[in-house]
Amino acid sequence: MTSLAWIRNNRRTQIVLGFTIGICFGFLLQKSGVTDYGVIENQLLLVDFTVLKMMLSAVIIGMIVFQILKQWGFANLHAAHGTLGSNVIGGLIFGAGFALLGYCPGTVAGAVGTGALDALFGGMVGMLIGVGIFAGFYPSLKDGILSQGPFPVVTVPEFLRLNPWITIFILEVCMVGFLLLLEYAGL
Amino acid sequence: MVVFGMLTQVSWSPYIAGAGIGLLSCLALVLADRPLGCSTAFVKARGLIGKMINAEKTERMAYYRDIVPRVDWAFMIIPGIIIGALLSSLLSGTFHVTWVPALWGSVFGNNVVLRVGAALIGGILLGIGARWAGGCTSGHGISGSIQLSLASMITATCFFIGGIIVAMLLYRVIGVGLA
């Protein structure tokens, strides 16, 4: 456990780790197809479900692995207490940008790696301008709209008042069922 | 040989690549004690640029006191993604320089200024929305959902609701009107 604490607190190790994890992430994003504008836009147009298949597969595997790691003390919960004003409004603004740009903050960088210059000069430059605008308005948003309508609890098992493993089982059945339906429908 | 064959494939099943991303997100939570997100890096980069232009003003801003602009784990994710995707596309021979995506071009034409302008506005909305919601498709959608975060699952649903509405408007209303 002490070696894990050392890894987490060593600045240089973390820089190398971030870069390495980023490389693996970019590689997997490109291989899954989601760094392509057409794949993302066709997901939002509901004709190609590659993005959802990739994301749900990640969640199906990750949910079980994370729960085990957390129980064994290797990982901590990093979930924030959400609000309607922050998560719903922010999510919808993000969605509008997602459709207009055709990439999200990770896949825009991946698209740059595949040679997409609209992702570089439009997407990444726009992201930098956007976060700058948000930073400017942050002090007035923070205690205003961002804190409006807090959710009652932090996690889904608390919300459903169920044991985490039972919650995971239900969610896994729903996600696998949804993917089977997609495949059955030929999507 | 088998491994190299996989690396040079044009694409993998989204289920296989997705499973890898799920495991990678868990690895980030163990080794960095952080969710694998992408939008924080843009805040750090924007803060670093701000410091070059006007250090005093940037250091006074509350948001850059919460998310400190420096080269660290979260910052390095973005250069990493660019290199990783570059490697993947070079190995499979799919790397190629483009200004206008084919689907966009087939409906809105191949005008570079129009496409980059739309991408710029999209990028601005994406940046504002990601920070407004406190995360992006990977931070909320994958890492947050993995941790059973209620806020993350609601946020990810809203990403797609907003995205589907605007994509349908673009391609099924405006695009059809242009044709």
C-alpha cells in the first residue's frame, strides 16, 4: 500500500503515468472507431451505435473491476454530489457542442492524431476558448445555477437503497440486454 | 505476430476496445487516484496560456485556484491521446490529413471556413458544457458510471439527449432544407 501512495504522490511518476495512460487511451479510442467524425455524428443520428457499444462495454467491465478494487482498498470513490443546475444544464450545453463539433474532449484530441485539422483548429481551439469563458463566469455561477437543485444522494445504490452488488447486477443486466437488443436489431 | 497483426488492424470491435478502456479507467483510479477525464487538461492548458499573457490576472481567477494550471497527470492525458491515436492510425495506414469530414461535406459542402467555424462554435460549447457539468464523456460517462455515480449517469444521459437533438436539427432539418 505504501508503494501505491508513493506512486500517487510522486510528481514525475504521475507525469509519465498520465502520458502513458493517455497514449493507451488514444490508441484504444482510435481502434474503436470513435475518433472519426462520421461515427460520432451517426451515433447521435441513431444510425451507428459504435459509440454506445464502446462506452457500455467499458462500463460493463469497469463497474465490476472498480467495485472489487474499492473493496480491497486499491481505489477510492471520486463521485461528486451533483445538481440539476450543473449536471443537467451543463450536460445539455455539452451535447449541443458534441453534435456541432462531432467530437468530445477526448476524441477531439484523438481525431487530431489521425490528421483531422477541423478537430485541431476548430475543436481544440474552441475547447480552450470555452473553458476560458467558463473560468471567467465561474465565480458568479458557482453559488448560483451550479448549486441549484442538488441530487439527494451521491451514488445509485444509495438512490435505490440497495446493496452495491445488487445494484451492479441490475445495471449489468440492463446494459447487456440493451447491447443484445442492438445486435438483434442489426444496429 | 498475432499481437502485431492486431496493432495494424484498421479497427477493433468496439466491445474489445471498450473493455480495454474500462480496465484503463480502473488503472487510472488505482495508480493516479483520479478518474480518467479529458476536459481538466484543457482548463490547465488554458490557464498556462493565460499565465503567459497576464500572469497576475490568471492567478487571481478563482477557477484556476481550484484547478491549478500546471503540467501534471491530468494535463498529460491530452498529448498522450494525440500520440496514441497517431500511432494507431499510422500502424493501420489510416492516417490522413483532412479539413472537412466526409459526412459533413456530403451535406454542407467542402468549404473549410464553414466547417472550421462550426467546429469552433461546437468546441466552445463543449468546453463550457464540460466544465459546467464537471466532466466529459470519459470522466462522467465512463469513469463516473463505473463508480456508480448518480450525477455522472444523469450527465452522460444529458450529453446524448442534447447531442441527438442538435444532430437531428443539423442533418434532418437544416441539411434536408439545403438539399
